[in-house]
Amino acid sequence: MTLKPGLALCLICLGGAAAADCATDAQIETYVADYTSNTPTRALSAGGSMADALCTQAKLVTALAEHLGPVVGYKAGLTSKPAQDRFGVSEPVQGVLFRDMMLQDGAEVPETWGARPVFEADLLLVVGSDAINDATTSEQAMAHISAIRPFIELPDLTVAEGEPITGVTLTAIAVAPKLGVMGADIPVTDPDAMHMALKEMTVSLRAADGEVLAEVPGAAVLGHPVNSAIWLMSKGVTLKAGDLVSVGSFGPLVPPVKGKGGATAQYSGLPGDPTVSVTFK
């Protein structure tokens, strides 16, 4: 996996005053200590620019990898209108996925998996070829996706009440990765048919008692879920075969109490109307 400037090396991190709001080593250390103990913490790069946030993210990813394993993919966050409205942004934000945060379908997790836990219906794209980086449309990108996977992401917004949660501060913390539950691979054998199915599917998120928490079309994510990969690449992310791409939220972020003990996401219109479930304990 290759990270381009802004996420991997972040040249602005080397630049004095221009990086005044790139987190210091001490701030990163404090954040990681709070993150790993589920303690509400201070926002990072709160007064900074998006460049400062990406500088902070690069440093934080290195520090978190010691606890969560290597980066295995990327996430485009706030990709639906309800999520963007909640955080006052007009475009998505970019973050990463770590190996050890990824759990299998049916996983059981503590109800307080973070300082400020939330969950959402999401979807993973499995990159099949480095040639995806030449794609400029969702149709072109679909030809280089080998599989998709149902996905319930379990982020942790982490910051204490009263601290700012903005596009900048979310980017600084890599868009709040903590846990995620993956369904089985759905191979992409007919890219054109899968492209249509992803746009026209209905994604529903239900609580453990069956209550519908969200129900939205696939097109709710940037007009087509694969556009999340296009957006990430437009921001300088280079994908490679085997990478995972979290396309972002289908509907709002939900606090765990509304799950009433768990959650299930279903993707009606995809082959077999697949589901993925998690239990909160």
C-alpha cells in the first residue's frame, strides 16, 4: 500500500510555521494513551487547516499501527448527506483502516468500544488491480474491484464533549477508526452488473430487535459507492491490489444504545441480499 504526500510523508510536517497546527509528538502520545483506554480526549489540529490535519494523521497512523497492526486500507468518511450535515462539511474526509480493527461477521464487541462509540452501515471494496489508479469514473474503477464485502463500521469519535468535531479534526484522527465487522466476500464476476446493483441496492440498518435505524439506496453514497474510491484517489491516495476501501456511511451515525444489543446491515439487491451482524455486550 502506497501513501502519497499528505498522508504518508506529509511534507508540510517539515515546514515550521506552516505546520503550526500539526500535532506535536507529545500530543500524539497523549491521544494514543487516551484512545487505547477509551478516555475522552482533546481534538487534534483543532485550529488548523486540512494540510495540518493530514500532517497530524500521518504521525498518528504511525503511532496507532503499533497497537492496531499495519494499515490495510482506506476509508472515505462522511459520504452521505446525513453524515455531512451532522458535521457541517460539504465533501468527504479521508482516513485509514488497520488490520487488527477488522472483525468477522457475528463478532461480539463491548457496547462501550470507545470513548464516544457510534456505528454505521458501510461497505468494503476489495481492490483487485493497481490499474484502478487510472480510473476516473465509477464504471472504470469497478473493472478493477475483485470483491465487495458487507461492513458495519464501529468508529470512536474519541474527543471529549465540547471539543470540536469538524472535517479537519476528523481527518486529523484518521476518521476515527476503532473496529469494524466484515461480511463474506461477494466476488465481482460481472463488473457491469455489479456496478448497477451497487447503485440500485437498498441498504438497511436494523437494531437487534429488528427496528429499522436507516434505509437508503446505494446511490446515497456520493451517487455511487465506488465514487468513494474515485474521491480518495483524487486526494492523492494510491491504491494497490488487496487494499480495502470503506465507502462510508449509508445514513447517519448511530449510538450503540439504539442498537439494543447489536445491529444488522442488509444489502437488498446485491447477489443473495447479503447481511452482516454484530452483537454488543
